Amino acid sequence: MSTQNRAVQIIEHLSNNGFRANKKLLDEIYGDPRVADLPLVVLCIAGAARNGKSFIMNFFLDYLIHKEKDPSKAWELNDDTRLAGFEFRDGEDPTTLGIWAWNHIFVIEQDNGKKVAVSLIDSQGTFDKYTSYQDCSTIFAMTCMFSSIMCFNVFTGLQEDKLNDLAAFVDHAKKIVDNLGGSGKLFQDLVFIIRDFHTKKYSDDDNGGQIYVENVLGHVEVKERQQLRDVLNSSYERLFGFIFPYPGEIVASEKTSKIAEINPKFVYRAKQMVVKLLSQKEFQIKRVGPTEMSCKDMSDYISMVVKCFNDNQEFAPKAVQTSNRDFMIKLELEHASQTYDDLMGKAFIDCKTGYTNDELVALDKKAFEKIKDDIRGRIKNDGIVAEVKEKLTDKLENIFNNYKEKNELLVRAEKQRIESIEAQLRHEEELAKQEVEAEEKLAIEKTEHELQQEKERQQHEKEQADAKNEHEKIQAEMLRQHEIERQAEIEKQRVLEAKHEKEQAEILRQHKIEQDESEKQRVHDAEKHEVEMQRMENESNLKIAEAEAQRQNMGFLEHIGAAFDTLLS
Ligand SMILES: Nc1nc2c(ncn2[C@@H]2O[C@H](COP(=O)(O)OP(=O)(O)OP(=O)(O)O)[C@@H](O)[C@H]2O)c(=O)[nH]1
Ligand SMILES: [Mg+2]
């Protein structure tokens, strides 16, 4: 719980029997975007002053805080739990003045997965010595009108005087709402919370409160009392009864917020009641007549109700009539406009091309007829139906005009789309034609090109063949020339070799001649030498002979020796 969450006075009780709604605060609370569009559940409490209304509201508060925070976890109340929020006080002086609401609207997910907004409203004590009957009646009437779950808090039991108080208001109010349609009931859930209840017969039974209330409101022999019961019994859609034991001394005579200090049986009953009334299985959505209220509607509704009560101070039920009638018409108009908008919107979801005028008029007629059937089915008062229909015609005309404009845009867009498609088609045809022409041209060019290429290829081949031939010719010629040259060279070589051989032969011959000459010379020289040698030998021999002759003559011999040396050198 945020520190800013608290009970705030939404309706101030002015001293001159008047009331003032705090519109700014109401807008802040019920117009909060977090909850504005959610279906609204409102639990209100009313009853005599100083009877523990605010005290018991804190049990509802604790439950909602818990459920909003952690929906899947079971709600536990243990000795550590502190109950706080709505101010309650011991003593005699009234604590709650005017009408107070918890300024945080709880978002609770129902078992079916849909979310609801839950508001808690506490009220000033009524039907007691502190408040005038008229103001009591007004406060009580207002809380009845605000609530979808109306808790009537009483002490010790449902005595006739308490039933009388209730019935006095209910009787008037019921006659008024009877005509408004729906179930025609004043209350949706009427809950009797009976405190300090002692009758043992019921106290020990878990269902004792329900049985007790049904018994009290059941058949009685006394005629007037039965009439009173008939009035009450025809005023609610569902009836609940819860009986509470004495909460314990500390609660009753002092003030405590500690669960540990409250009678455990009281805590047990409180838990049972809270879970039953705020069951996630079946929340009671606030309706005005047959029309369910969204959270955002509540601020206007409360303001309008307060204004009506201030304007009709003498007769509270008249205020109920006026405000309920006006507000119902307002809600019906909003609901019908929304439905019309939804139906027309739906018709436009898949419509991309717009409608013809006749089709559009038929759509409008169909939606309008459906809305009229819905209204006729819900509201039984012909006057209200007529008024809603009359006002609706203007309202729906505005919405229709919006759709008409939207349709014109769609039709125009469709026309443009078709024109653009046609233009596109023409363009595509032109392109296709150009493409075919281009392809044909390309095919011709390709064929020509291929022919040209073939021609060039053939030409090239021919040139290549010619070149090859020429080359081969040249090669052959070159080979032939080369062969000739080679042969010439060989011949030349051969001639040269022959010449060389000849020269060699000549050289050899010359050499032979020279050798022969030389041999001859050598032989000649040898012969000459031999002759010489012979001569010299002869000479030598001669000399030796002479020397021998001389040797016999010594001198002679030396002379022979010298002569011989000279000869040898
Ligand atoms: N005997 C008794 N006293 C209770 C019970 N519940 C609360 N109280 C005490 O009654 C006193 C008044 O409680 P509130 O919750 O302020 O009563 P109230 O009805 O809101 O009073 P107003 O706002 O003045 O109308 C407090 O001291 C509570 O502790 C109960 O069930 N029995
Ligand atoms: Mg109070």
C-alpha cells in the first residue's frame, strides 16, 4: 500500500442540510487511466453511527490490498496483521462525516481472467440521534445508489425498527427504480452485517447469518410486518447476512488494529464475509438501471446524484428518480454510441474499398436497429426509451458522419488505387510491348551477330588455314633452303675437307719429300759423316800410327796427343 493511499472525503456534509461532492478528487480517483475503462464494483457501508462500520471496512481493505498485490496467494490474517486505513475511533462522537472513499481503486482479476475495478466507500452514521432523518435518508440513499454491494451495518440484530428505517426509504426508492428497467431492483447485493450478535442458535453455524436474515425477512403473520418484508424482499437482487460475535473488550471499549487483540471468532467471520462478497468468481458490477458502469462514469454519477439530492432536499426518493433517470439516459447514450461506433467500426475493419451510399445507409440502419432493440430489451419505461432514442439520433448522426467521411476517404482512395492500378497496367503493357520488341530486336541482332561471328569465324579459319599453308610453305621453303644450304655447306665442307686432305696430302707429300730429302741428306750426311769419320779414323789411325811411331819417340807421342785433342774438339 502506497503511503499516499488513504480514505478521502468525496462528499462533504454541509451544515445547511446540503452536500458537496469533491469533483476534482472524484475525477482523480475514478478517472485514473489505470482503471478508468474497467467495469466498476463498489462496496459501500451504511448504518447507525458508532457501530464499527469503519472498523469492519478495514478487513475489506486488507483483502483487496493483498489480492491486488498477489492474486494467487490465499489471504491470511495472522497475529502480526494490523488493520488500518479507514479511521475508526472509540467514544461517542461520530468519526466518519459525509462519505469517504479509499482513494486507490483496486484492480482485481476475476477467475475468468477479466479485470474489474473495486472501490470501497464508507459513510457517516445514519438513523441515529446525531443526524436528521432527512440527512440520514440522503446519506443512506446516496450510498445505496453508489453501491453494487450495499452493506447495512446493524447492532445486535435486525429488529423491526431497523427494518422500518430501511423499508421507509426502500419503499419510496423502489417504486422509482421499478420503471428503470433491468431487474428493477434498488439493490444489487444487499448485505446485512449484524454486530455483537448473541443468539446461539445461529452463532455456531457458518451459514448462521444467512439463515437468520432470511428468517427475519421471511413470512410473518402480522400483515403490516409482512408488507414491510415484501417491500424489502423485492428490493434486492441478492441478499446476504453475516452475524458477528462480540469482538472482545479491547475492540469494544478501546480501539485496536491488532488482529491478536480481536476475538478470533470475529476475525474468522470477517474473513468469511470478505471472501464471500469479494469473491473473484462473481463480482457484482455496478449498474444504473440495466447499464453497467465503467470506473470513469462514477465521478459524473456521484456529482449528479449529489446535485439532485441538493435540488430535491424535501424528498430524497425524487432525487433518486431524477439522478438515476438522467444518469441512466447518459450512460445509455454513451453505451449506445459506443456500440454504434463498435458496430460501424467492425464493418470498416475489413473494408478497404469503402461502401456505396446505399450500403452505408443500410449499415447505419442495421446498427441503429440493433441498438434500439437492445435498449427496448433493457429499459421498460417507454418515456426513457423515447428520450434515449431521440437524443441518440443526434449523437449517432455525428458518429455516422465520421464514418461517412471515412467511407468517402476509402472510396476516394479506392478510386485512386484503381486508377493507379490501371495506369500501372498500362505502363506494364507498354513495358511488356517494349520488352517484346526489344527481345525481337535483340534476337535479330543476336542472329545477325551470330551470322557475323560465323562469317568472321570462317574467315578467320580460312585466314588461319591460309596462314598455316603459307607458314608451312615458308617452313618447307625454309627447310628446302636450309637443306640446300646444308648440302652446300656439306659440299663446301667436303670440298674444304678434300682440299684440306689434298693439302694434308701435299703437306704429307712435301713432308715425305722433305723427309726423303732429309733422309737423303741424313744418309748423305751420314755417308759424308761416315766418310769423314772414316777419313778421320783414317787420319786418326794415321796419327795413332804416327803417334805410335813417335811414342817410341816421346816427344813425338805428345805431339800426337795434342794433335788428337785438337782434332776431337
Ligand atoms: N461492540 C463492538 N464494538 C466495535 C465493533 N467493531 C468496532 N467496534 C468499536 O466501535 C467503535 C467505533 O468504531 P468505528 O469503526 O469508528 O464505528 P463507525 O460506525 O465507523 O462510527 P462512525 O464513523 O462515527 O459512524 C470503535 O471503538 C471500535 O473499536 C463491534 O463489532 N462491536
Ligand atoms: Mg466510521
